[in-house]
Amino acid sequence: MFSGLSAFPLTPVNATGIDEKSFLSLLARLTMAKVDSLGVLGSTGSYAYFTREQRKRVSTLAVQHADGIPVMVSIGATSTDEVLRLAEDAQHAGVSALLLPAVSYQKLTEEEVFGFYAEVARNVSLPICVYDNPGTTHTEFSNDLYARIAALPNIASIKIPGVPADMHSAAQRVSALRAQLPAEISIGVSGDASAGNGLMAGCDVWYSVCGGLFPNTALALTRAAQAGDFAAVVEQSQRLEPLWTLFRQHGGSIRVIAAAAALLGLAEENNLPRPLRALSSEHQREVLQVMRSLELA
Amino acid sequence: MFSGLSAFPLTPVNATGIDEKSFLSLLARLTMAKVDSLGVLGSTGSYAYFTREQRKRVSTLAVQHADGIPVMVSIGATSTDEVLRLAEDAQHAGVSALLLPAVSYQKLTEEEVFGFYAEVARNVSLPICVYDNPGTTHTEFSNDLYARIAALPNIASIKIPGVPADMHSAAQRVSALRAQLPAEISIGVSGDASAGNGLMAGCDVWYSVCGGLFPNTALALTRAAQAGDFAAVVEQSQRLEPLWTLFRQHGGSIRVIAAAAALLGLAEENNLPRPLRALSSEHQREVLQVMRSLELA
């Protein structure tokens, strides 16, 4: 399940909690498009803002409505004990894989990060995707640390942050990492703007925010990369540049994707868990203009 | 309660959870020394690693054993809904004040930070200390943002990060902030190495990690500052430089203070919640040497 397009949907909220109806309508878009896997309760899915009970419920709903597509959920939390409880819940919910960030409050030492993955890996029975997102978790991984973690049981994939915009540097980045990892470990790129480069550089999978709302657009790019049609990959990724620009302007993708989902009528305007807020009306209009120009709305 | 020495104790754990006996022995040192207030479940008290139930229990224990000293607890969490639940729990436990960090996962915009404080301030009935600790929360405050927040109901104090090591710059830092705040707002310094400078620069209170384990040492420095004996403040803070050096060497104070508590027989060796780990045996020996040289052990 750690290849192709892994689509990361929002988990929309409304005034009373998780907006299950909206969540299911987002899921339906992904199952209809037949994405390769679902990355539920990722950063885009706001796992870090929900209670254990809410995460259990969303995991269960996702498995029930995945139409056979494998579901991965994040079990991230600051505390190892809580991560182990979340892993148990996710396993009971019937997910196929666990997404595991090293969320920090006190900045973790390298030994603490390794010890954390070792303890969790030893205590679960599902494949783990190591989730490296320093912008949110404030944990950094060296290639050596990746390699030590990849040698643990149950480690199946590594989700790396965006690769360089320069294709030569992107290729070097991925091949240097590949050289240090066991052959069976999948490497996945995130940071949608660099997904094209990441896939062309040899990443196995795109862990995609864009794919969580616009699965056909993300699938087209992914399939072009899988077919080796690099001209098409470059063309499609460049065409989406106005979307990537919005992501950069708003401190990441989540507020833009939340606005886009609302503009499509797929979630309420205020669909992010507070303290996160919807973009201003003016910025929402800019998102709508970009969506129209890219034929995403 | 927002003046003098506010002592921030560890919340030690053991293999089965919160180590209540050790926590109470730490509290007893602080009540015997008669610190001015207790900052329970601060960053040093590992609030970010505990469940709601655990935090409720620790808050209740603290109030029961505070010997009349006012207790402040952190109600920090990434989600506003969870913060409101924690505020309710803390109020039921009988605490005197709430410590409120803006913990981020997705980096918060200034409007989100302000909106967060506004929503919480509106929904509580106790004084709030605004907690600014960018090293753990990754939220930054401008003086303008402080001023907007300070104008909200229930805001009583602001806990600022360390002030500059240069005394002239420290004084400028504090007076510039003071000029923008209502007169009744207390300013508290944290970052133990700069506490002397902060107090001499006019901060009302020292939110102190060192004071959570070595209350008499921290009280002596605080009382010297309150008496205007700045030569004694400088002398005492410089004397403690080997301790501040250890804090810097180990990415902050928490692992050093946890080791010191264990070396004093006040907590188990592994008293931090995982994934945090005890210092190595070699580093523990260095902590012991420093404690002995400073007559702290």
C-alpha cells in the first residue's frame, strides 16, 4: 500500500464536533477516484486537535467507508503511552497501517526519537510509516537516524518532507537516502509542490494533501510519473503552481484546502478545529479564483 | 499571587504513571520554603504529556497539599475545546490561576493566537497568566500582540522568555513591554539564567524551574532583587552559572532538573514521561558534581 497516491483528506468539524457527513463526502470523492491509499487523520486530517475518542470514531468510519482501499491513520501524540493507546485503537478499528510522527513538546534528542520508534514498533502488529514533518512536529531526522529506525520491526515507509525544487538536487537527496535504507522500505514524498520532483527522483509514493481533495488531479500526476512520462509530470506540477503559491502564502496547505472544501460545498466554512481559523473572505475569493483557473471548481 | 518567586516543580512519573509520592515530596520542599506561588503542570511539570484525568488528579493533589500557597496550573493543549475542558477541571480542583500557553501543531497566525486567548479568557473565571515559551509551543508574541491580549478579561500576568544577558538590553526589553501593558498586568521572567537580569529590569515575578527543586536558593535571589540589593542578585546568579550551563548543554532545564531530583532521592531515575529520557550516567555524574560544588546536594 506504500506506493502511488496516498490521499490525505481533511477531517472537517462543525459547531458540535467532527462533521461526519462532510468527512464521508470527502472520503467518497477519494474512493470514487480509486486512490491507492487513504491517509486519514494526518496533519491535514487534524489528528493533533482531536481526543482519543474522536480519533477512534474517525478511524472506524474511514475503514467502513474505504471501499477496500487501505487506510493509514496517524497515531501521533507527545506521550509514548498515549501513542500506544492510539495504536491499539487504530488496530481495533481495522486500519491497514499506522502513520507515526515524533511529535515534540520538549525538543527530542536523537536517542529519544530512536527510543520512541523502537518502543512503538515493538508494540504494534501493523506496518508503520515514519512521518517526518519538522514544520509541525519540530523533530528532525538525519539519514543515519532514518536508517536506524528503518531497521526496526514493522517499519514499512518513510514520509519525507519536500525535496529541493532543483531536480538534480532532488534526485541526489532521494538516492542518498535510498542508499542508506533496506530495499523494502518505501520512500514517500510530501510537500505537494515538490511531489513531481520527488516522484521523478524515485520516491515510491506521494503522501498528498492536494490528493485528499482533488484526487483525479493528483492521480494524473502520479500515474504520469509511474509511466515515466516526466514531461507530463513537469507540465502538470507547473500548471498547479498557483495552488502551491497559495499553500506558501498561508503557512502551509491546511487552511487553503479547508477553504477549498468549503467553497466546493463539501464542508462548512469554519471546518478547522479551533484555534485554527478559516481564511478571510478576501483570501477565500483568491482560493476560488485559483480553483476556477485550474478547473478545480 | 503574580509576584516574587513562582516555583515550577516536576511531575515525576514511574513505571505505572504519575509518581504521586515523589510529587508530594517535591511539593513539601516548596511549601516548607514558603515560595510565593506554585506553578504546577508547567512545561517542567510535563503537562504536555499527560491525559486530562492525570492533569485533574495532579491539580487536585497540588491544591490539597499547597499549605495555603496559591496554585497555578497549565491548561495548555493544541485544541481550544480541550483547553476549555482543562480550564473547567482546574477550576473544579480549586486552583487560583491558569497558565495558558498557545501550544501549536499547525503554526498559528497572530489572529488565531489572539482569537484563542479571547475565547478562553471569556470562558473562565480565574486569572490567567499568558505563557510565552516559543521553544516548546512554537508560538511567538510581539509586544503588540501581548498588549491586545492583556486588554482581554481575566488576563493577569505575562510569562516572558529569558531576557538578554546584557543588563542594558534586558532593562530596555522589559520597559518597552511595560510601556505597552496596562499597569495592573504583572510581567514574569522565565529562563532561569536570565532571571536575575529580569528581576533587576523590573519583572514582578520569576517563573522558576530552579525554584521548583531548590526553592531556598531561588528565594534568596528573588528576595535580594525585591530588596534592591542588585550586587547580591548578580553574585548569586553568577554563582549558579554551572547550573545554567548544564541547562544549555541539555536542550533546556527539564532533563537536568529531573536528574537532580533523582540524585537527591526525591524521584526515580526515570522520572520523565517517555519519549523523554533520563540523562546518561556520565551526564548524571556531571549534574551531581555541579550540585555538590554549589552546595545543592
